[in-house]
Amino acid sequence: MARDRKKIVVFGSIVHDLISYTSRFPRPGESIRGKSFQQGAGGKGANQAVAAALLGAQVSMIGKVGDDIFADFNIASMGKAGVETSAVERMPGSTTGTATITVSEEAGGENSIVVTLGANMEMSPEAAEKAESMIASAAILLCQAEIPDAATKKALEIGSKHGVTTFLNPAPGDPNLDKSMLTFVDIICTNENEAEFITGIAAPTPVEAEKAARAMLERGPRVAIITLGPRGCLLAERTAADGIIVSFLPGERVKAVDTTGAGDCFCGTLVALLSSGISLKEAAARATKIASLSVMKRGTQSSYSSRVELIAAGRKELVEGI
């Protein structure tokens, strides 16, 4: 099947965000007053799709929503960002996934989240098979771990079969993740906790992160990336000529307002840059900086910058070549 060199297909979750901003996290059994509230489109799959599309990438989303008031809102949000949504299915009798998020000022914008996945749990291997032609036509397939593992594994298997570059962000972290899917993954991107769930190696420092990244490469991927929050990220790449090349890419120090969705911003941005032909190391370095900028704004998708906005803000170097 003919493949568009730049096309990205996201197979994953769509979740409506309900966000309360507070001075601090409540203790168990305690009710506190929030400072402000906002709602927005979210879900790891949709977030990453939007982050990529805002940079000008050609992105299609495969996912499921319910038949409630949140469905139209989330589909419209993706469409506004430039994501193609014809493969987003409405499930009669189901609810759109929701995330109840508390963001603490005292904790430097860190968040606490309760996710009810709703229609996302109806994603299945059959859904991946139904979308095989769409997946096969892509340059990059982007998956997460916010839908059933069996569905994600089948999508990755289909992508691998057709020579599509497969990218897995196994978030949110789950120690029970079906690790056999890594045999179908080209690029895996985790945070420290997710890396530990997969490898059993705690990764609080770059030294331990390198050990964890090397352990992930042994499971099949040719690239392993571990994001380290404001410290940046570690990149490990297996090459035929040089063995494993490891790079540490520093982040930008910024004042965080809301860290919600920063990891999704990194993944979507990285894939958009890669689809434009930018080298892996350069793409990861830029994605680290763009994700750092997202934590300076509130919300998830609403915190992501478009290519035009980055240029207007004097950060043209971050989008050079796309």
C-alpha cells in the first residue's frame, strides 16, 4: 500500500478533562475550595495527536467516544487543531472518558488525576484490524497505554507488519503492561516510573535511566527515550555500526504552572518533528524544550503551542524544517 512519508496515525484514547486548581492537594476525607476550574479536551491519544497537528503534521486519530455531551467537544477540539477524525467512533450507550484533575499550586503545578475511561475501554484488536488500511498507509503509528493492551498490541503488530515506524508511550504507567508488545515497537518513550515498571530498574538519575533504557532496548525497540521532567530526557539508540549510542538532552528551566499533559506534548511534538525528516537526536532535543514551554500554561491541549505561535514567540529554531 502507498505510504505518505509524513502521515501520522494515532491509535489511542480520548478523554474529557475536568480541572480544578487549588492551593494544595486535599488530605483524605477533606474538602477544600478550588481557586479556579476549567474543562478541556484530553486523553493521551488525543493530546499527542493535537500536539503533532499544531506543528503542521498530517495526523489521523483512531479512537472511541460516548454518546454524551463531551463527545462533540473533544472531536471538535481535535478538528480545530488539524487532526483528521473520521475514524473516531461514537459508541451508543457509552460515556466519553473523563479525567478529574487537581492541580496544586503548593506542589509547583503538579497534578493528581482520576481517569474514568468509558468508551476507550471498547477499543479492541478488532478496532485495529478494522483500521488496518489506515495504519498501513502511515509513516508513523503512535500508541499509548490508556486503552486495553490487546488493542494496542494488535495495532503495533499491524504497523510493524506493514513497515510503519511504531512509537509506544506506555503511559499511564502500569506494572501489568503486556510487555510482549515491545517486540513490535521501534521507539519507546517513558517517564521514570514507566521505565521502572517495564524493566524493574528505578531511574531517578541519568545513570540509572541509562541502565533502564538499555534494558528496554533488549526487549525489541531500536530507540528508548526516558523523560526526566525539567532535567530533560535520555535517548538511547541501537545502531548497526556503533552499538548503542546514549545521549542526555537537557530541558529548559521554566516556572511550572500546570504539568498536566507535558509528556503528551513531548511525544506528539517528537513524532511531528521526526515525520518532517529531522534527526532523532535533534527532534528529541527540540521536543524537550517545546514540552517545557507547555507547563507554563494551564490545561492540556490548550497549553500546546502551534508552529505559528512558537515563531511569533521568537522560538523559530524549534520549528525549523517543518
